[in-house]
Amino acid sequence: MTLRRMPLIERVDNAAVLALETEWEDLRRDSSATSAFLTWPWIRAWLETEGVDADLEVVTARDPDSGRLMGVAPFYVADTRRRGVPVRELRLLGSGAAAPDHLDLLVRCDAPPDLADALWVAVAATQRWHLINMDGVTTDGHLARVVLRRRGDLAEALPCPYLPLGDGWDS
């Protein structure tokens, strides 16, 4: 029997997120994430505009032997106001005014089945936020599965219609 080693989980800073470009696209291509809003060009553009001063909360998972990127939990914490009360919201990178849809954790298809859970546990461990803003999150993805655990949660989520696009920006 071979023991499976859990990937190395690491919180990364802003500079390290920018250095993920090549690995990010490789991971996205080998994941179930099909949204254009999870591609590196979208994330990079968001980081350079909306996310210039973003308080990033990004967690990565790497294979302990090869160092290969296995998953990313791409979040940031935003200071907002709800009914006049200051609130810190956990949001997905790339979300906001442009209203992107079908956002999710990026998890490689051959990753251990509990990797999304491990990424979420690492994000939730900081508790630097008061609420989670799930706007734009795909209802059938990894994040919905690990965060929306009650049967009724998914039933209350409004599905967002979409048109599947081809691979890459050119298509």
C-alpha cells in the first residue's frame, strides 16, 4: 500500500501571486474551471486595476514531491459597509464591479479528493473577515461544495445562465 502525501498548503503574498502566471494557466487548463474569469489574463487585469490595493488572501497547494501547483484558493478581503456597518468581506479574486460569473477554487483534476476542503480550511483559519461574498460563484464547483454544505444552501443559489466558450482568448 502506498501512502498518499497531502499537498503542501501555503498562504502567498501579493508578489508571489503575481509570480504564479505560468503555473496558474497550467493549473486552470487541468482543472474543471472553464470560466474566462478564472484565466490568468482576467486575474492579472483585475490585480492591476480593481485589485491594486487588494488585501489578498490567496492559498496554494503544491505536490510535496514535485512542487507542482495542485490548487489555488484565490480570495481577497474587502472593507465594505452593510446597512451603514463596516464589514470585512471575503471575495474571490476577479470579482466585483465587472460582475464575473462561475468563479471557483482552482483544483487540478488529479488532485486528492479532499484538496478543496484543505484549501478552504487554510483560508478560513485566518478569520480576517466577517462574511463571505459568494456573488458570481458557480453552484456546482469546489467552493460551493465546501462552503455551502447544507442541502438548502444550493437550492437557494440562483443559477446563472452561460454560453460555453472555446479554449483561449482567440477562439
